[in-house]
Amino acid sequence: MFVFLSLIMASLTFIGTVLLLMLKITNNRLQRQSKAYSPDYTLKAVLYLH
């Protein structure tokens, strides 16, 4: 039982780190895109998508 719980915790932490890395990568890409375009244009695009 204890081994099973530890395995679940390990997999959860692994998934969490992967998700955080993906979020960082997407944030970096978004920042690069916003630098390429004007801030007003990106804001309009974000509002349109939502």
C-alpha cells in the first residue's frame, strides 16, 4: 500500500514539473510574439480569442 502511494506521488510530481515546463515555454513564446507585434494588436487578439 505504501509503495503504491509513493508511486502515485512520484508520478504526480513528474506530471506537475512537465506542466510547469510547458507553461514556461508557452509564456516565452507569447512574450516573443507580443514583442514582434504591437501590444495593442496582441491585446485585441487575446480578447477576440476569449
